[in-house]
Amino acid sequence: MPPPPGGPRQAYLDAFDEEEPHIGDPDESQDTARGGKGLAFAGIAAAAVTTVLAVIVGGQVTGGQEDTAARAQAADAADRDVRGASRSDDRPTPSNPPRVSATPLSYDEKMDRKYELAADLEGNGKFQTVRGFDKAPGTGRKYRYRVDVEEGLGLDAELFAQAVQKTLNDERSWAHNGGRTFERISSGKPDFVITLASPGTTAVWCEKSGLDTTVDNVSCDSAATERVMINAYRWAQGSKTYGDRIHAYRQMLINHEIGHRLGYSHVTCDKDGDLAPVMQQQSKFLSFDGITCKANPWAFPGG
């Protein structure tokens, strides 16, 4: 029967057979025989070592391949387990994930909020015109105006422009009873420019008309120029006299300063508990000579 595959070759096995004695010198024959057998045993040992090494190396290669395959199978199984844990049959994965969208604030919601702005802010004095056109809605005496906002305030310029147009054309404002109407332009010659500016820049422009706004950090109509100056600190933060009624305060601020541009001067209320006239300096006080009035943003509050 042939040796099993991978075993020692036949030549090595034949070396185990006894050699025939030589005829001649016994000692030489014995030496020769002993020498032949020694060489045979040495060859067999070498063959055995080679065979063992081949088996070990082959086993390592085979084992390495098997280990690699096993690790790959285990990793694949773990990956399937993770995927299986992240979704189930009763919770299908949506093909289109839901979109998260914030609902934009309405005009009234924006006007009801106060905004951060330092009371001592000094801007760069450069203005940007709010682009666009708002047609005069009425048939009375038309006033065309432009809205400028100082750079770097961080305030909503579009909201400011919208507030001016809405406020001035309200029936309770200077458009009362169809007497006047106001139209916003961004090009051409305006009758005045209503300007939202930092406290520092407001003071500079008001001083051009001999007015000091630094004492109470207020606004002004700079009559010697084309600008009606709205102090951005007051626009953003309001005043103690109005408290949290920031929307109404902003309406008063617009109506009061445009009232000056239309020719109206300061007045005070004359009866305790009445609504303050819009031309009263309501940013500063509601009480005067022992008379306390209520905050009022409108020239014609009854409409």
C-alpha cells in the first residue's frame, strides 16, 4: 500500500531495511554498515523535520484563512444585528424624513418684542436705504418719504419700514379722516427721510438743528436737515413709561417725531387720568405738574 499523502518518501523508508554484509574485512564491513545506517538515520530525521515543518506551516496558513473567514462572518453577523436593532417590522423607516421648519413671526409678534441694543452705541454714521415702494393708500395731502437705517445696528430694517407705513396711514394717526396720506419711496426726492440710527449718530444729526438728545437718550426731528431721527436704542428697548407695551411705544415714537415734521409742538395733558397727547414727551414722563396721564401712541386715539 502506498504511504499516505504528505508522508515520508519511499526512499527514506527503505533506509530502515538491513543492508547485506560485505564480504571482506569484517571491521570495514561493520564500519561501512554503521556508516550507511548513520547516514540513513540522518536522512530520515531531516525528512521528518521537513514533514513536520510543512504540516505546521500548512496548518498555520489554513488556520489563518479559517480565522479570517470566521472573523468576517462574525463581523457581518454583528452588523446585521445592529441593523436589526435599529429598525423593526412594526416601525418602518420613512423614505422621506419629516422637515423641521420654524413658523416665521408675524408683524405683530415682531413688534411686540424688545431687541438688544446698547444705550451708548455709536454707529459708523453710514446709512442704507430700505429698498421698495409702499403706495399711499389715501386721497389726502400726499407726503413722500424714504426710510434709511444705519449700518451695523442688527435690527430688522424691513420691520422698521413696515411699521412706519402702517403707523402713519392708520386712521388714528396723521392720516385721520383722509386729511393726509403717506407713501414710501426708495428713489427720487422725498419730503423727509425717517432714519433709524444709533444713539451716537442720532445725537450728531439732532445737534445739526440745535437739539441735544444725549440727556435722556431720545429721538428728534432734525428740522434743519431732511432727517427725522429715531433713536435705535429707544426703538429696541422702549421706555419705563410704556413698560412692556413696546409695540404701542414704537407707534408713539413714529407719530411724535413725524408730528414735529408736520409742524406740531410739545404739549402736556391737562386732566389727571386722561390719555396723554401724542405730542407729549412720553419717553420722559407721563406725570407733569401733579397731573398723571395714560400712555397713548395716537394723534386721534378715537379713530
